[in-house]
Amino acid sequence: SILIGFIEMMRLLGYPRPISMYNFNTPNFELVSDILYWMIRRFATDAVVYEIETEDDRVAFLLSAAAVLVEKTSIRMNLKKLYAADNHAVKELFK
């Protein structure tokens, strides 16, 4: 499954937090945003401000992260799926 492959890929890439298959059964924006921030910092260290306290902060974070991803890697992500922070977000992060 995509989820198992994603978890294994993150482990092999050295993501510092353990990820469980159950983390994405319910929305988990903190984990999705942390993974996205970790990915972006691997190639653009100061490109995104990681602040997700309010809904506006979360939207601003996703918009800036998406802009960096398009600029640096030409990868386009569905921000609605990322904001939902469930199993659908894993498919976007796996891109």
C-alpha cells in the first residue's frame, strides 16, 4: 500500500519521528506539516516559516510550502488534501 511505502521511505530518508499506519486514520495536521517542513528543509533551509497555530497560519504555511516545492522541484501538491491531513495527504506527500 502507499501508506506502508511512505512510512518505509521516510524511515530510510532519516525522518526523525516514528510514523505509524494509524497516524493518518484521523486528521493529523501537526504530523503532515512536520513531514512537509522536514522535506522542504532538506533543499531550501529558510524558505518556509513553520507556524501552524491558527487556521490562517496553516493555510499560509501550506501556500508557502507549495510555492517552494513548485519552484525547486516542479512538484505540485493538492493543498486541500494536505490540509485534510489524513490518508489522502500521504498520497500527496509521497509525490
